Amino acid sequence: MANNLFVSGHPLVEHKITQLRDVTTDFRQFRSIVAELAMILAYEATADLATQPVEVLTPLTTTAGSKFDARVGLAPILRAGLGMVDGMLSLIPQAEVWHLGFYRDEQTLQPVIYYNKLPKDLSTHTCFVLDPMLATGGSALAAVDILKRRGVIRIKFVGLLAAPEGIAALHGTHPDVAVHVAAVDERLTTAADTADGFPPGFIWPGLGDAGDRQFGTR
Ligand code: PRP
């Protein structure tokens, strides 16, 4: 559903995502760029959140202002989504962090959940699912399924790179979930790419494995 896909065209985003793609970017640089991109995308993805009118006293007089007091939950998908949390929190410090641990089974590419730290009361929050990579879409879809089953109504996905296949999968089941990303790449790798040494299910041309590249476990 193209009208619920937001690809940042910001020059700083395009510059930084190019740095992330660069194989010579080391993991310290990679981590800090992921955090910077998360902050910029947080700015874009929160543009429609509600504010409350307030009155503010300036040194000269009182005037009308507004207060951003939305209840926000950040749901980083471990591991790679962790790197986006601090960037988001720097703009939305009142947000709660709801960790969800998934890994992809290397054979089936299906997400396997191993950790779930959702709080009890979350139905009034706007939730941002955080994961740098939307590849097959399986992990994001599973995260959104869990959140909706727990009563979350407003969910957005914030990532760095998406494959068209992942966007189609997520929006095929959850067209209401806005997808905010830095870039949409060409495709996923397939079995045909394994001859060149690339495992299937990776975003192409992509940036490699965002978890390994952030945490130095390549
Ligand atoms: C990667 C990535 C996403 C998922 C995307 O995680 O960070 O979570 O795969 O793939 P999908 O859209 O096909 O589900 P990975 O399984 O490598 O785990 P890690 O972050 O712990 O390395």
C-alpha cells in the first residue's frame, strides 16, 4: 500500500544511509550513524502525533503553546533494533521501551521469538516498531501481530532499509501500519545468489547484516 509508505528524501538521510552501505564503515561509526538516522526518522514519523494546547509564560507575556504528551512505546526488535532506541529517545524521552526478541531461522527465514517484555497497559500508546531491516517482513509482521493482540491500535514501523517484498508482506496483512524508512532497495537475494556467496533473504544491494555491523560480530 504505497500511500502508507514514507521514504525519507532528506539529503542528510541519503548521505548517512550511503555511509552505512559502505563496507569500510566500521562498527563504531555504523552504530553512531544508525542512532543519528533513527533520530531523523523519529522526527518524520512523529509528525502527525497529537499535541495539547497549553499557555506558556514568556519573559514578556503569556502566549499559546503546545505540549507533546502522547503516550509512546518503542518496540525494538532485538538485536538490530536496539541501535535505534537512543536516537528515538533523544527526541521522545518519555517513551517506554518494549523489547521484542526475534531471530530469523536461517533455513526457513521465519522469525522465532525468544524475548517479550511488553508491559500490561499499552492500548492507549502509539507504538513504533524499530528494526533497521525490513527484509521478508516476517519479523515486523510477527511483532505487529503480537502488539495488536495486546490491544495496540496505532502502530508505525520505523526502519532504515526495506525490500519491496517486506513492504508488500507487512502491508498485505497490516495496511494500517505506516512504514517509515530511509530507502527502499531493489529486492531480496534468492537461492540464485548463493552461488556468489550471498545467503537468500538479504536486502540487495543493502548494507549487510545490521546486527553484526552494529555490534562487531561479523
Ligand atoms: C535481521 C534484521 C531483522 C530481520 C529482518 O535480524 O535485523 O530483525 O533479520 O528480516 P525479515 O524482515 O526477513 O524478518 P536477524 O535475524 O539477523 O537477528 P539479529 O538482529 O539478532 O542479528
